[in-house]
Amino acid sequence: MTSDMELVPVTSQKHDPAWKHCQMYKNGERVQLKCVYCGKIFKGGGIHRIKEHLAGQKGNASSCLRVLPDVRLLMQESLNGVVMKKRKKQKLAEEITNYNVDNASEVDALTINNCGLNTEVNLLPVPDTLEQDSNFFVGREEGGGGNKASGRKKKGRVRKASSSANPNAIVACSNAAIATKKVNNHVHMAIGRFLFDVGVPLDAVNSVYFQPMIEAIASQGDGVVGPSYHDLRSWILKNAVQEVRNDIDQYTGSWGKTGCSVLVDEWVSEKGKTFLSFLVNSSEGTMFFRSADITNLVNSEDSLFELLKEVVEEVGVRNVMQVITNSEERYLAAARRLTDSYPSVFWTPCAAHCISLMLEDISRLEWVKSVLDQARTISRFMYNHNVVLNMMRRYTFGVDLVDLGITRSATHFTTLKRMVNIRHNLQSMVTSEEWMESPYSKKPEAFAVLDYIGNQSFWSTCALLTRLVDPLLRLLRIVGSDKRPAMGYVYAGVYRAKETIKKELTDKKEYSTYWDIIDHRWEQLQRHPLHAAGFYLNPNFFYSTEGDVHLHIRSLVYDCIEKLVPDPKFQDKVVKEIGSYHNGAGDFGRKMAVRARDTLLPAEWWSTYGGGCPNLARLAIRILSQTCSLIYFKQNQIPYEQMHDTRNCLERQRLNDLVFVQKNLWLKQMVQRNKEQDSVDPISYEHISILEDWVTGKPLCSEDLDSSDWMIVDPPLGNTMLLGTPIDDFEALGTGFDDYEIFEGVKDSEEENGG
């Protein structure tokens, strides 16, 4: 604090609760505020910015890391109250302005106009911050009591509105606001009854089409009649099919330039039937192509081969770069026949499945299993007692213990990482007076929870485990990301995972255990030409690696060229152009191109700066535009069984079109759905298959009935501000890949050294 800063006492007229947690200084003519906990000085923004700072909520201020939990909670409640009152004030002003006097028999229109209520409300100022005890119509105590302090003009307006307004008008406007709320409740109950009656999954309201449907209905006023059963089955479905076909035309148009991948997803229905979904992915997006019932053909290599062949031919052999399936032997056998029939097509195991299996194998290690079991003990106790769950969410400011991962095995480690991040909040909770006085803290399970949360050794072990697996979790998100095609990043992601494990454990005997797990699951992809070429052709990685590390990868790139470029003349041209790329010659060496290596997507970089090497650029764009993994659906919402069981050819085609529309609408909105993932309720039935290990308690008994009252549980807030801004998974891969042992594997390097 500089010497020219003068401390100014906070007067009793400052009613905002945040004034008790800051100091006010005057620097010349400027007033500055200082947080009493961390000492941060705010040169602008007023008390509202201090409040955001203390509350840890997103705004114009960084979060205070030293504020007491109860103070942070108070500031959050204050901010929430301000926002709600501000919205209510604005909404009520709009309702007063737009209030239709003809529809309110108890209000005299002449009286309203004479009192000037409608015009005066529009002049009311809307301050950035409202005090907690502020009221829309009634002035604050100091305003109504003749206080002549600053702000008199604004308070005078508030008093004028409250004193000159006709009481009947105020009552009428209040009734209008109450009526609006009643209408919403009426609508919501009507929607709820429909969903409950039909048995539609409740997360259907998360559809991006739900609110537009409500607005379309409301925009037509009274007398709207819903579509009939036959309307939905006829012209509405027909129009929807045409809309979807128009949308996916842009996808098919890109296949010739960027190539595409055929995704083959197998799943088993509740009735035990096995289906295949065929999707086509390109840089423009993913489309559902068709499905097949293979219940009686599951183990038939011939049938699988014929199905794959049909789809590849329908999509276009020249367009298809790869067919992605799971790694089961029967798919491998069918894929060998497919690639023999079409030499320019690769078969690729699903990368997400391989990485998920790595995490599953790691979770079975004895010490890892022990840590996860202890963490689950904490989680299960908190998610099966309503009072404890509410308490936990207050101390973590809405951040849940459980973090939903892409797969079940990933969820184990994302949740463990979440618990490590909020461990101080959990420790504050179990040492609080509220916890001590709670009857739930006296339960036997609570003592185990207290032991684990207070055990520093437990948290150190958890932190080590999260550091070991975090690169694999990042890679799993990368291969399943819709932000950019992942083919150019998988090799680098596996490298980073092994590098992190080596740095953390240092001893070769220790890190070899984890490397063996990774290599075992990655064996089919480690020597895959597409993945090697994706790494080699990603300029950000290629030019940041020194030495001869690329030599063994270049051989796989040549395999890729021979397979994807069948004409020997063009093969020679591509190989010649690789020399220019390797040396950074021509446009590759421009300063613009060098800067763009880590700013443009790899395929965009080649499209922009690869003009001097057109043959190599075309190949690079096609390779770098491919995905690496399958896309997983909520298959139980798709009427596959009805479609394939129907013997009437007309109805079967109708159901086929219905499946086509449903799946492609889902794929189109997948990006939006992923953004909403943070707000899921961990204990909801929709996610139980992935989260069961973390939220499922023992069978209920009579003494648990009080703690199982779901109606008193506060809903999850989905607030992750406490966790900070996440690091971009692609950027976290960094640059520089010079450890030859990581590329070749421990065993290979030992053999070369005569080990």
C-alpha cells in the first residue's frame, strides 16, 4: 500500500454486506477498495466487483482464495438475490407498461393515466447493484425518512412512484405478475403430466428443440390444436425427413475432398437383440447412414463382411478412408477381408475404447483399487443422505463430488480428480460445527468418511494417481471431441501419457507396469499407418521434434502413401514433396506458416500453405480430417426393434425414416448437448449406468427413510467456477517429442541395448 493512499472509514449508510469485508481508500480523487482477506486492490467496479471477488463467481474479478466459506456463501446468496430482484424489477416494469387495461376490470384506466404510473416506472434507474432490502415501489428507510444524503434525486423518483401511484393500480400490476407465475406453473404441470403419462425420459426437456416448441405454441395465442397421431405419421415426418436430408447434403459434398470414415457401432437392446448402427463422419460433421439387425448373425464373419462391404460401396469406395469398429476378433476378421477387397480402405479400432480399457486395467491395480474404494466410501455416504448432500453442496458452492466422464472407467478418475480439487472444502465441512451437530455425523460410515477426508496420506495418494492418469483422460476427451478431427493428435496424446508416468515414477520397474498396460491396449494402433501419418503431418508436432525420432514413423507414412495413392507416378510425387515439408522449404518456411503451426487446425494449415506440394497437401488434408472413435448414443430412445420387427413394408419404411430423423437430429445438436453436461444431476437415473459405483448405497432400511426424502435435496447448480478455467486438452499436448524410448517402448529399447 503506497503512502499516498488514505484510509476512508465505511459509514453506516453502506448497507451492502460486502462492505464488512473490505477497506476503502482514497488515492487523490479516486476511491479504491481492498479485500481484507487476500489484500487485492480494486481500482474500479465498486462494491459489486468486491462481492464477485468474495463469492468466487464469474464476473470481472478474480476469485479470492482466502475468504472464509461462510462469507463466500453469504456473498453468493447476496449476488443471487440481487440478480433475481433486478430481473423481477425489469419484468414487472415491462408488465406494467404492457398491461392491457381492457382485460383487468378492477382497474380504472383513467386513474392509471392520471397517476402517471406507466410513464414514471420507465424513468426508474436500474442500478448495477441493488441492496438486499430494496423494494420496487417503496423507498428505502433513509429515502422515506427525509435523509438529504447523496442519491436524493433517484430516491425522490422512487418515492414519487410509490406515493403518487393509485393503490388499485399497484394491486392490479402485482396481480398481473402473480398471474404470469400461475400461468407458467399451469404450463409446467401440463408438460409434466404429459411426460409422466407417456413415459418419456425426463431429460427430454434438455433437447434444444424443446423451448422453440413452447415458444411456437405460445406465439399462436389461444386455440392452438396439437397435431394428430396421423399428422405426425404422415406430412410432419415427411417434412422432417426432407429437412434432415437438406442439412446433411453439405456433409456428403465434402467427402470427395476430405474423405470420410464409416463408424460401426454395435449394441444390445433390453430384449437381447443385437443391432449395428452405421454412421459416416467427415470434417463437416457426422450423419446416421442406416442400421441392421444382426441378432442371428453376430458370430458370422461372412455376414459382417457383407454388411461392411455394402455400406462402403454405398458411401463410395473413393470417399472412404477407414472403417472404425470395436477391436473384437470377429470384426478384425471381417475387416481383413474388407481391406483385401478394397486396398485403399483402412480398418481402425476405436481409439476411445482402447483408452477406456487402459483406464480400466489401471483401476484394477491393487493400490489403485484401494484408493478408489476409499473415495467411493466418501461419495456414497454423501449422495445417500439428503442433509449431508445439501451440506456438501453448500461447502463446495454447488460443485458436485462426482464428475461424469465419457465412459464408466473414465468416471472413476474424473471423480477422483474432482475430489482432490475440492478437498479443502470437504475438510472445512467435516470440521464445521454444522457437521458436528448433525446426527448423520454419528453414523459408523461417517467416521470412515471423516478419517479419509482428514488423512493427508490419502489425499497425497489420490493426487499422485490423478497426475498419472490425467493425460489419458485428456486423450479420451480429445478422441471423442467434436471441436476438431483427432487423427493428428492421438500419437502425441499417448506419448504425453507415457512421458508423464515416467516423470512421476522415475524408476523403470515402476513405470514399466503402466507402460505395459498402455502398450497392450495400444498395440493395434501403435503401428497403424493413419495414426503415424497424422502425427507426422501435424506441423505443430513435426517441427518441434528433433533428432531421428521421425525415422521409424516415416516408414508407416510410406505405408499410408502406398495404400491411399495407388498410382505409382503420384506416389513418387508425394514422396518427393515430403522432402520439402521435412526441410521447411518454400511456403512451409514462411514466417506466417511458422506462426500458424500452432494456431490453425492441421488440415487448414495444409490447405493454406501446402500449395507448393499439392499432392502431399491433398493426402495430408484427407488424413488429418479423420476421426478416431465411435460416437455413443442413448440407443434405448431409438425404435430399432419396432423397425426391424415390422413385417409390413410400408410401416417399416416409415419407422426407418423416423430412426433416420431422430439420430441425425441428435447428431446435429451433439455440440450443444455436450456444453450442457456440467449441469447433470449425479443421482439421476439417466446416468446411473456410469455413476452407479459412486452414488449407490446399501439397501434401504426403515432408519434410512428420513434421509431418503428427495424433496428436500437442493438441486445441483452445475457451478464449476470454484475449479477454475479448464486447460484446453489439445493445447495441453504441448510440443517436443524427443524421448526415443517412449516411441519404441521399454522392451524394444532393452533389446537394442542387449538387455
